[in-house]
Amino acid sequence: MTALRRLRNVPWWRWLLLAALTVLGTIGLGALGVPSPALFAGLLVATVLALSGLGPSRVARPLTAGAQAVIGVVIGLLARPDTLAAIASNWLPVLLISLGTLLVSMAAGLLMGLQRGVTPLTGMLAQTAGGASGLVAISRELGGDERMVAVIQYLRVGLVTATMPVVAVALYGAQHAAPGAEPDPATSGAPWWIGLGVLAVCVAVGVPLARLARVPAGALLGPMVVALVISLAGFSFDASVPLPIVDLAYALIGWQAGLRFTRRALATVARVLPLATVLILAVVALCAGLGLVLSHFTGMTLLEGYLATTPGGVYAVLATAISSGVDVTSVVAVQVLRVVLMLLVAPWIARFVGRWLGPGSRADDDEPEPAGPAGPAGRAGPAAQAGPTRAGTGGETGPAGHAEPAGHAEPADTPGRERRGR
């Protein structure tokens, strides 16, 4: 009876509306060539529905953890032996340049943290150049504001994707190569069911190991490391995660961030955008300088060095590299190494930053909420949506009466409340 009662309490029409609009948005954005269209569509649709009071209260924690695991496996499988072998002889300068990219982008994030309404931790996660979908997925778990992180991360991806072809032609003299001049190293040669099996193995092994090791963002890092090991050992059978599952994971991450938007949070994000844009462009310029250093020490061409260090999406870089006729394998190898390195290191640095500088106040804490049970746009505030808590138990009852485990309660966006670092 308890399960039936929970099902009756679920606002199914809200979820169906969210899912239907996200599918339509994904199709439309995909036709326009937008990177990660499912995540973009999920974020935009969930934000609009949240602000209008028509969206669900939140995405359940097991679903977000599952989405993180899928994204972790997708990233881990990018690292293939033949790809990384292309940079094996120059591993030291490649590693140092990748670390330089990490430091430059994180420093920009700490500068963004000086802006009112943005904590240093949130700023760092938002500006870190590497694995945008992965960082958005784990930002809340690390103590950051995933709404801010999602918008700034994909602003970076959008700016880089839009400017990369222009810069490649105008500054580096890139020329369009004949179609099919280079193969696409990201193409899967295995049936979908093998990719599904690899995903299941990585999640089944990686998540328990991450819990046992108590690593931060274990739902993403555990499966990612297992996928990385399987791929580099040659046991992935050239498989990739089936695209519908990847799109569902992206949509869930977009919903996770979008459903938590309020008008005050949206205003804070809008206020930060000018500074964030300047910092992103500065990071892009500095990374281009690192590309010159990389080309000097590794023998890459200037164009290959620029593409290898560009802080944008791997697949956007891949498309430009293929169309320009450069050494695609070396460029992708450096990009994959950067993404994996960022996601392995960023959670630990985020934990340190949260403890050292403190989490600060949330974007919603700049001003008190209006009195009354309803939040912005007539939507019940997070504390009310979360349901009653039982004193002394440390647990919380979710919107459908589902009890969250102790220590995993969602923080209410109450005035002045600070999120503590982990």
C-alpha cells in the first residue's frame, strides 16, 4: 500500500510535460548542431517550468547518481590505447600543458568567486575547462551551485564552439580537407548491446568501489575509472554507451539544475554573465598560448596545438580537426587526457577549496524569501517541497513520501543559510 500511495502522490503530468518538451527541444537543438542537445534542452525546459510553477519539485537522488555514472562511463571509454599511444613519446609536456590548462581555468573561477552571489567553489567549478557535463553532474554533491555551473560551463562550450572554426581559419590558416580524409576515432564499431553490457559492468563495479574508497563524486568517478581501465586494457571491444541512454543521462543532469532555478537565482546568474564571459575569453586566449608551447615541444603544428588545448567540447574539437585535415588522433588524445585529468583532480581540489575558503552563501541567499508557503512563481519553496522532517533522525521525506537516507537531506534555500563543504 505504501508503494501505491507514493505512486498516487507523484505529479505525473508535470513529469510528462517536462519529458515531452525536453524531447522536442533535444530534436530542435540537435538539428541546429548544438553540443549535448539533451542537456541543453533539459536545462532550458526545466528552468522555464520551474519559474512558471509547472515543473516537478526535483529529480530523485538515485536518478541523478545513475546519470552521473553513465556520463562517467562515456568519458572513460574515450581513452583508447591507439589514441593515447599517439602522445606517449611526449607525455611529459602534454601532461604539464594539461595541468597548466587546469590551473588557468581554476584561477579564473576563483576570480569569478569575487562576484556577489558566487562562491569561490561555485566559480571554480563553473570555469574549470574539462568535462562540462561531468562537472555539472557533480557540482551540487561537491557543494557548488549546479545552476550557475551549468550555465557558465555551457556558455564556455558555446563560445568555444562558435569561435573555434573562425580562429582556426583566420589565425592558423586552416583549410577544409576532403571528406573522409581522417577517420572518426569516437565512432563505435560494436553492437549496442555490447555497449550496454560494458556500461552495466562499469557501474556495478565502479560505484561500490568508489563508496568503499570514499572518493568525492564517486557515482561519476568510480564508473569512469573502471571504464578507463577496461578501455586502455583493450577489453571495451570498441564499444560506446547507446545514444538514447546518454541522452537520458544528459537530460536528467539538465533537469537537476533547471528545476532548482528561482527568479532570484536567475537574476544572480544574469548578473554574473558579463564577468564570466570575459574570464572565459581570457582562458581561451591563455590556452591558445599554451598550445603554442605544446607545438614547440612536441612537434605538432600550430593549428594542432591550438585545437589540442582549446577548452571546449571534445566532439566540437574533433569536428574542426577532421574538417581541417590535421592529425586528429594526437589532437583528440590531448583533449581526452585533459578531460580525464580534470575530472579526476577537480573533486579533490573542490573539497580543499570548500574547506579552505568556505562555501559562502548560496545564490538564493542574497535576499530573504517572501513570507508564506509559496516560493517564486507560486511554486512551493524547496523546504516545503521536501516534506516534513523527523526530528532527531537526520532523514528527510521526499515529495512522494520517500524517505531519504540520513545525511543526504536536500538543503533548504532559506535566507542566510550557508552550505557547508564536505
